[in-house]
Amino acid sequence: MNRRALAASAGMIGPALFVATFTLKGWMRTGYSARSMFVSELALGPHGWIQCANFVVFGTLFLVFARGVAAEFPDGKASRAGPILLTIIGFSLLVSGFFVMDPVTTAPDQMTIHGKLHQFFGALVFSLSPVSCFVFLRRFHADPKWRSLQWWTLAAGIITTAAVVLLSAGPTRAPAPPNAFNEWNGLIQRMILIPYFTWQFIFAIGLAKRSTTS
């Protein structure tokens, strides 16, 4: 299996497994609300190791995908910036499995080191995801072989950007009172994760097609 084919497989398996795992775990966990609670909160409490492992496995697969993308685009627009952004996102997902978040009720001055690191790497994932879409949008528009992905990429970029703006206005920590967005934090976060990982899946399908014709 060549690098592109391996990357394509990782790019399809990774997001599908990640989303399926946190969705099933959320359904099975008593008291968990996907509407109001973050995906990372599944790493807290009983069987939290499952979500931690989910981050590590997905991050590893994401890095494999990023390497294949770099091989596919050795020059031209997005040849450097795009794979670098994907690598940062993949690495941030991977280490998020080792640095578990603090409970959302933790005051800023009481946060642990691992909680702060999880927040930092999570911020990288959410802020760079829409940026990577717009970086690759330029490349897909300019390359006839990839032009069919430009509308998927534009849609993912717009949706994730809007959701990131909403998410930045939502979460509050004690002692600040909750605001109107707090009860929708989980849904807003998933408006970033699911469209972006769907875009990654579609991107990987394109990479798989290229690997069989090159």
C-alpha cells in the first residue's frame, strides 16, 4: 500500500471511528447530554479512558492522513501550509487524550496543568479547522483534479467558522454566571467537529481515487 492509499484509509477510518465512539459513549453514559456537554467531558468519570484512547487513536490516524496529503501536494498552493495545519490539528487531537480536561465548573485559578493543556490544544483544533478548509479551498479551486471538492470545502469552512464564533461566546467558568449559550455548548461543538471530519472523510475519498490512478 503506497503512502496515499494508506493516508486515504486513515482519513476515512479515523473520523468515522472517532465520531461513532463519542456518540455511542454519550448515549451509554447516564446523565450525559450531547446538547449541552462537550465531547471531552466523556474522558471524565467512569470509563473515561475510552474517550482518551479515542483521541490518541484518531490523532495518530490524522497524522498519517496529513503525511499522505503532503505527498499528494508536493508543490503549488497549499503545498506547505495545508499539510502543516493538518499536522498541528492531528497532533493536538493526539495529545488531548493524555491531558484530560478539568470539570467545566472548575474556576480558572483552580485549573490543573493538564486541564490547561487540554484547553490549549483544543483551541488549536477548533481555530485551525476552518482555516485549513479555506487554505485547501484555494488549492482545490486551482487544480482541475480536485475542483469537485471545492464546494464541500467551502461549506465546511463556513459552517465551522460560524460554530467557532458561537462556541467562543458560549462557555463560561465559575464564578461567572452561565449565559444563554451554555446549554447548547455540546451541540455547537459538534457543529465544528462533525462537518469538519465529514470534510476530512470526503477529502480522503478523493485521495484514495488519486492513489489508484497515479
